[in-house]
Amino acid sequence: WELRDARGVTVAHVAAEYGHLPDDFDWWDLADARGRTVAHVAAEHGTLPDDFNCWELRDARGVTVAHVAAEYGHLPDDFDWWDLAD
């Protein structure tokens, strides 16, 4: 998962973008060269698993996974972490 291309993007980030992470994936905090985690990429592309529970995870700029998911319209219907703040 840590293999990186010339831009510092990992295999895990690409897999998250296209929804090809395995069910038991747990490297959500793996960051690319810009400080974006795998979870942030998955949140942006709507590929987080149904049981995802690391909404408070922050990228290098301090933005939570929950905020990225909300921005792109990918929060689950049962989301209840409304006390998170950037």
C-alpha cells in the first residue's frame, strides 16, 4: 500500500479513488506527499466502507474526513458525528 509514484501518491490512494480497497483495509491514516490521507480520498470519491468510523481523522491542513465527505455529498444517512470542527 505504501508504494508511491513520482508525485508521492500511494497505491492505497489510487485504490481508494476507484473503490478497490479490500474489506479489511485499515491504513486510513496513510498520507500522500501533500498530506492527504487515504480516508480523505475515499471520502471525496464516495468509496468509504459502510462501517467507516475514523471521521475525526485530519489531513495536513487540519480538515477532517467528515468535512470532506460532507463537501462532496458522501456522508452516510446515519452520520452522527456533528460535533466535529475543523
